Amino acid sequence: MNFLRGVMGGPSAGPQPSGAETIQKLCDRVASSTLLDDRRDAVRALKSLSKKYRLEVGIQAMEHLVRVLQTDRSDSEIIGYALDTLYNVISNDLEEEEQDDSEEENSPKQVDDLGSQFTEIFIKQQENVTLLLTLVEEFDFHVRWPGVKLLTSLLKQQGPQVQQIILVSPMGVSRLMDLLADSREVIRNDGVLLLQQLTKSNAAIQKIVAFENAFERLLDIITEEGNSDGGIVVEDCLLLLQNLLKNNNSNQNFFKEGSYIQRMKPWFEVGDDNCGWSAQKVTNLHLMLQLVRVLVSPTNPPGATSSCQKAMFHCGLLQQLCTILMATGVPADILTETINTVSEVIRGCQMNQDYFASVNAPSNPPRPAIVVLLMSMVNERQPFVLRCAVLYCFQCFLYKNQKGQGEIVSTLLPSTIDATGNSVSAGQLLCGGLFSTDSLSNWCAAVALAHALQENATLKEQLLRVQLATSIGNPPVSLLQQCTNILSQGSKVQTRVGLLMLLCTWLSNCSIAVTHFLHNPANVPFLTGQIAENLGEEEQLVQGLCALLLGISIYYNDNSLENYRKEKLKQLIEKRIGRENFIEKLGFISKHELYSRAAQKPQPSFSSPDHMMFDHEFTKLVKELEGVISKAIYKSSEEDKKEEEVKKTLEQHDNIVTHYKKVIREQDQELEELKQQVNTLKSQNEQLQTTVTQQVSQIQQHKDQYNLLKVQLGKDNQHHNSHSDTVQVNGIQVEEVSKLKEELEEWKNKHELLQGQLREKDSLIEKLKPLQLEMGTEQSSQMSKSSGLEHNNELQKELEMLRTQIQLQSAEISKLQAENQKLQVMNTSTDPALSDTSATAAKNLELEGRLVQEVKELKSEVKALSEEKASLKQHLDSSNSTVAILQDEKSKLQQEVAESKKEQDDLLVLLADQDQKLSALKNKLKDLGVPVEDEDDIESGDQADEDEDGDEEEQD
């Protein structure tokens, strides 16, 4: 212990040992001491020396410290000291903090090398990393926290090697994921930093971390910390989320399927007062916007991007971003990044593009958001990065959006321009920017207008109608003419490059526009003059674009102008420029450094306004046309004629094939409609059959009820006959009169019961009437006809039964009347004491009168039932005739279907012949050296676009 006190700075006798000697003695103490306290004190001393004597401690003590980690795991204190010492030796962070400004420039590099070398020594034994993973599992703060820091430092120094060791270690990544659930914020926050280093550029670890529920935990932390208002912990979580999602399609799909996009919406809820944002909030919101862009990046697979775009619209995230876009007081860099984010959320998604077109700025009067953004783009006082972002937003709005392109171009056409001038339109802003004195505005407006014409021949023709008023008193000139006029005036290089890109896009694949361009006699001499001159490097780009424009005028020339036919233009190039010189100037475009930069990604990103020369979509056009123009220049007139003839023949064949395809599609539609009609009739027939079956079962139930009543009536009649015989034998008594009275009451009740049953039968018949009428209007099968006849026969039988029952009842009533009269006569002649029964007899007579009246009513009802039966029979006959008519129509339809199938087979045979001829002609063209696109490739591309649009519409 005296030795340690001497090392730690206590009083000691004799000369002080050097640092290296002290470290050597401490290492010997750690290796040889048997007491844990001595080893712990020695490791503590090494820790205190490790910052100042980093190299010496690292060389001499690392092996001993690793052994301590292996053997003394029961003591958390010594393990903590050992881990801290190793961290001080391996980490470069502490050394960089202590460096002074006066140190040499190569000092940071030496520090990096030292940390990297010690890390390489430590991970040479993979068991060391595995041991460290085991220690990180310990809950003790003094072990877990330094273990996390040490592992993070190892990943910083030798990331790929440490990642591979952790990846092959059993449950290695899962152990580290538990750090996010630690209740101690220090460990949790450092765990986030550890996972940042662990997931860098390793897709396999990224997938494991994502499937270990990382998204849920990180989003919970961000919410707990206050979303964008949170501190640096939110920033670290967002950086980790970017690592997990960027360029990882599997994790992006998992993020979308897990409904985590919906949880991003609260991040962008900003209040009305947007003043005084903290630097941390700006950073957080910037990273949040970048995370949205990661999910909808144009470099992602189109299907994944499209599904994320739809999800962002449905959860309201796009609407929230548009709110920030139109809000006041938002910092400039956040506004710029928001514009870029909205751009990629709407790019190529028709639903999102339509919504963005409907967004209005909160102004008086309200203006469309597109107009407000274009105002910023053509305003030279706005920041350069903001103007680039607005241009990108406009390009994304028009990407694969023919509807939006038409709306922009329509604001330039004479019929739609606002005559009052109260509101400015997108087209007017573009024209204003195109002809302003600011070259950057000229370039941005030209590129924006070129995107409005991209792959849309109809709009290229419509834009030829646009007329511009140059000055008072002079006649208006076309937009095309004004562009060429400015081009010939020798403006800035950036302006001329923008106008040439617009003209090349406008004239490509549009023969009418080429004719209008060549109609101006000054255009061709100007282009040939520009190409033929030997100018400096700055003008070489303009020369290349002039060569491209002249080549487009040759390639898409329909020879409608005699003085500017293809052959004459080629001769002009040969005489004034030379073919080789022309091809060389044409190649200046693709060889330019700025061309290569623009071709890399759709977003315009330039370090300065001077580098803003090429547009991404234009580079695609150059790549497509450079080869075909070079071939077209060297073709002879005979080859051109042959090519035109072949093209005409191909066009004719294409028209025939298109016609036949249209006929086949129409026939297919008719067949589908007929099939649907047959299916509908079948379903209706099945419904009618089920209805008839239900009716049959109901009638059977009523039959059973009638049979039961009939049996009961028979028993009652037998009882009544036996009772009258006893009266005649034994004579008349007062009790027997009362029994007769009761029997009369019973008959009355039974009569009322029968009347109720008759009423039920009437209601059933009324229900059957509309069903019979419905059967007359619908198609029915032979089964429904036979069941309808059975219904009618059963109704007839039931009516006959009712008649017989009524006759039996009338006979019974007449018999009772006769017996009652006899009883009265015998009553008056035998006993005057029975005179009281006269009142009873009167009542009986009254009852008999009622019974007679009711019998008459029953007879009238039976008559009405018979009439209704006759009418039902007539309806049934009419339904049978309708069924026969429908069956005739069905047979005719089936015959027509057979004929259409036969006609379709004939058409398919004709198509096969046409395809053979087409393939022969295409082979001839290929032999002549003409590039011919395969029709199947074109159709498959179109179909892919249609499928993509259909998928977009379905998720709504």
C-alpha cells in the first residue's frame, strides 16, 4: 500500500520513478497480487495514468486489463476501472479534446492511428469482443456504462471488423438492443450512439436491429423527448433511424407496413408563432425532413416509393408539410428542405400531385402554392438554394403528370389568359422569367417550361399558338420566335444554354414544331455560324447544343419545306461545317463535367449559380438523340427515302394492327357485358326458385293446418249427433237446453276461427299476386313454370275444400235449427214451468240468424276467391309467354356470342399474318442500319406505367 501511495502522489523517500516504470510496476502488481483489493487499487492507478500516458498504458497494461475482465467479474468496481482504462487508451475523443491550437497539423492523424492500432490489438482476439458483449448485459451501472462507451469506441475505430464479430456472436445484436429499454437515460442515450456506429453501412445488422423492434422504441423515445422540441437525444435517434432506412428496401417496407409513417405526422405540427426557433429544433426538424425523403427517394424502387407516397397522403403527412410550406416565420433552411421534401413526396404520384395543385397560400386573394413558389424562383433577390428547391418542386410536380402539364401550358394559351390582369398565372411568371435580365431566372424558367413539354407531343403543338406582345405598335411574335431572337442577340452563356435546352426539348419528336422553327430563314444560318466558329472553352457548350438543335431539325424533319429538306440541310453541314467537325462539336455536351454531375440524380444541386448549366431530364434526351443524330448525318438520300418508305409502311401496318386491336378490345368488352348479363339472369333465376320453394313450403304448412281443422270438425259433428239422440230418448230437461246453448257458443267460436283462417288465406293470396307479376317480368326456367302451375292447382283444391266445409257447416246449422224448433214445441206442451226457456229460445233464434248471415258472407268471399283465382291464372299465362320470349332472346344471344368468337378467330389469323410482315420489314430496317424499337418493349413499358398508376389509385 505504501507503494501505491507513492504512485498516487503521497510522500515518499528517494527519487520519483518515471511514468513508464510506475506503469510497469502497477502491471506487475495486477498480474501477481493475490489480494483483490491490491489488484483493484493498481487498476485504479492505471486508470488515472491512462490519459496522460496513453501509449505506455496501452502497450504494457492491455493484456493484464483483459485478464482482469475475465477473472474478476464478481467485483463490479475493478471491472469498471478496467473498462474505463481501456476506453481511455482506445478512444480518440479524449485526446482530441486536450489538443491545443499550437500543435502540429498532423497530430490528429497520429491520434487516429494510435486509437486504431490499439483497437486492432484488442479485437485480434475475438473473445475480447464477446466478453465485452457479456459485460454490457450486466445491470450494474459501473459495468454497463463504461462497457457501452468502450464498445462504441471500438466501432468508431474499426467498424467493419467489430460489426462482423458482433454479427457472428450468438444474440450479439439482441443484447445491445436491450440498452434502449434501460431506465437510466445515460445508458439509454449512449446505447443509441452505440447502435448508430453498429448500423453504419451494414445491411444485415440494420435488418436485425429493425426486426428487434427498434422503430417502436426509437419513436417512443422521440415522443417522450418532445418530438422536434426535444434535445440532442432526438437528434441521435433520428440519425439512427436514417442509418436503418437509407438504401435498405427491406427496412423501408417494414417501416411502412408497421404503420410507423403515421407516427411521423406529429413531428411537423408547428404553431402560428414560428419566431425564435432554437438551433436544436432546427437541426431536429431538418433530420425529420431528411428521414421523410429517405422513404420517398427517387433512387428507391418505384413500387416502394409509390406506396410510401400514398401512405403519407392518407395519414395527412403531406398536408402537414404543405402547411409548413405556406407558414410564415419558418427559418430559410427549414423552408428549403421542406420544399425538397414535398417535391419528392409528390414526384410521380398523381394523387399527391393533384392535392398539391389544390393548395392555396394564405394570401388575399388566395393564390395557388405553385404560383407563389414560381414567384420565388424568378426573383433574383431570393437565396440560390431556395430557387433550386422551387425548381425541383416544379419539376417533380410535372413528372409523369400530363394533367398538370396541360394546366401549366393552358395558362399561356390565348383563350385562357386573364384579360383583366388581376391575377398572375404560372405561365406568365415563366414567360417573365424567360425574358428577364437575370440569367439564372432565364435558365430556371426555360428548364421549368421544358418540363411542362416533356414527353407530351400535344402540348408541344399547342405551345406554338402562344403569341407575345414585344412592344407597343409592333405585331405580336410567337414564343418560339422570341426564344430564337434572344438566342441570336448574344446574351449570357447560362441564358443561351437554357434556351437551347428548351428548344431541343420542344422540337424533339414534334415535326410540326421543327417546321415552324425552320420557317424562320434566320435560324439555320445562325446555328451553322455558331457551330462553324472556333471559340473558347466557355462557348464550346453552346456550340454543342446548337449542333444538337440542328441535328434534331434534320432527324425530325418531315420535308414539308422545300428549302429545308433533310438532304439540303445535310449538304449545308457538309459544306460549311464538315461532318466530322459537326460530330465533334455534338460530343462536347456529353464530355462536359457539368453534364456528368447533372446526370447523377434528379435534384438540381449546384455549388454556385455559375455551375447551373444542365438539367437531369435533358441529359437523358441527349443520351437518346446523340447516336441517332450521328447516324442520320451520314445517311445518303436514297437511304433516307428507303427509311421513309419503310416508316410509312410500318405506320400503315401499325394503324391496321391498332384498328384490329381496337376491334378485338370492343368485342372483348361486349363479351364481358354479355357474360355479366347471363350471370345476372342466372342469379335472378336462382332467387325466383328460392322464392317459389318458400311459397311451396308455406302452402304445405297451410294444408296441414286445414287437415287438422277438418279432423277436429269431424269429431265435433260426431259428438253433436250422439247428444241429440239422448235428448230424444230421455226427453227435454233444463240442463240439456243449457248444453245446447253452450254448443251453439262453441260453433260460433269455430265459425270465427274459420273466418280468421280465411282472412289469412286472403292475405297469402294477396302476397302471391305481386310475386306472380314479378315472375312475369323476370326470366324464369321451366322449373318456375311448373311450380307456378302447382301453386294454382293447390289454391284451386283449397278453395274446393273451403266450399265443402261451408256446405257442411250450413247443413249442421239447418239441422240445429230444426232440433231447436222441436225443443221449443215440446217445451211449451209438456211443462208450463219451463216457460222461462222461451228467452233462451229467442236467443238461439238470434244466433241462428247470425249464423245464416255469416254463411252468406262466406259464400260471397268464396265467390271473390274464385274471381281472384281466374285473374291469377291469367297472370300465370302471361308470365309463361314472357318466359318463352326471354328464352328465345337467350338463344339469340348465345348465337351472337358464337359468331363473335368465330370473327375474333379470323381477326387473330389476320394479326398473325400482319406480325410476320412487320417482322420482315423490321429485319430489312435493321439490315439498313436503322434503329427499330420492338413494339413489345414499348407496350410492356406502357403497361408498367399503367400498372404503377393503377397501384397508386388503389391504396386510396
